[in-house]
Amino acid sequence: MEMKKFTRLSLLLALSVVLNIIESCIPLFNGYLPGLKIGLANIVILFILYCYSFKDALYVSILRVFLVGMVRTGLFSVAFFFSLGGAILSLYAMFCAKKFTRLSIVGVSIIGSIFHSIGQIISAMFLVNSSAIVFYLPWLLLFSIPTGILTGMISKQMMESFKDLNEIGVSLY
């Protein structure tokens, strides 16, 4: 991997970690729905998926989960495995949606948000050894759509801003 690309992806990784940590300090619904987050780090992952490659997005996504696990939630904690399951499943779903459908980046983001929730529930079912946790899924899915729209719209704006910079000679990809 060339040094410029490595440096840019490293900066994007750092941005995704910071966004994830900031987001964890924002209480949504005062904790009534545990695990419910906006998905700010997904903005960066979508950007990488569209501007670099699936492989780069996968590396950054997994590294983000590990770094946040080490800094915030605890490496190999329950929250770590929820996050890892959601991150991997959502990235694969976004990649497939991007490659095989005509969905916009906002549509792909919604798919990612929905599959992140599904990935968390699957992880939870294995960790607590109970399928009863699946009854929590409809609540997560209900909020996946607006959060997916929000992160998709921000990602779209971010890509347009970088495209504008690229047009005036500032290469960011």
C-alpha cells in the first residue's frame, strides 16, 4: 500500500474512533434502549467503501472496533462483541447493496444501519445463549431507518465536499 493511501486511511481510522467515542457520550432516550446509537463512525466507513475499497473499509471498521474496545468499552467485553458483530455484518450488507442495487449512498447507509442492528442481536443471542433477545430487534430496527438516513446524508455531503476539493487540485483519495 502506498504511503499516501496508508496515511489517509490511518487518519480516517482515527476520525472513526473519535466519532465513536464522542457518540458514546450522547445518551439517546436516557438509556431506555441500550445499544441505540446514531452510527457516526459509519460516516467514515461509507466514505471509505465508496472512495477506496471494500477491503480498506473492512480493515478500518475492524480496527476501529478493536481500538474503541481497548480505549472505551474493554477489549473482548460484551459491548466489543456486539459492536464487532454489527460492524462486520453491516459492512458486508452495505457492500452488497452498493454493488448489486441502484440504491443511493443514503439507501446503502440505511441497509448498513439495519444490518448493524441485526448483527448486534445475533451476537447477543450467542453471548447470552438465548433467542429471547430477538424481541428487542424491532425497536432497534425502528431507529435504524432515521439514523441510517442521517449518516447517509452526512456521508453524501462529505463525499461531495471532497469531490469539490479534488476538482480544484487537492487530491484526497
